[in-house]
Amino acid sequence: MTIEARTLQSSLLGVDTLRHIFAATRPQEWVKNTFVLAPLVFSQNAFNVQLALKSWLAFCIFCCAAGGVYLINDISDRYRRRFCAWD
């Protein structure tokens, strides 16, 4: 295998790993984090740029926090399943 092929393979493995990590954070569950945006809409400040940016930042933080909790839970479950035969 040539050096270029190894470099390409290792970079693809990195992308594949990131894709799996992203999938493990369960982005389909992030829909419920949109409730953070509800006060912005119901207070009729949806077009206030400063408040909209703060709300979107809160949404992103909630998504990262939820994804982190999912990852920690998956790691914990994996460790627990290794020692429990009934799971």
C-alpha cells in the first residue's frame, strides 16, 4: 500500500469515527430542545437578532449537553453489560 493510500485510509477512518460519535449523540432526539426557542417566539421577539442568537446558542448548548449525557450513558451501559450476564 502506498503512503498516499494509507493517508487517505487513515483520514477516512477519522471521518468514519466522527460520524459514529455524532450518531451516538442521537441527533434525532434534539427536536425536543427546540422548546428553548418557544419563549423567543411567544414573546414576539423572533426578529430581535441579539435574543435570537442567545436562544440559538442555548439550543446548541442543550444539544451538546444532551449528546454528552447519551454518550456517558452508553459507556456506562457497555461497562455494566460486560459484567452482567442477564442483560
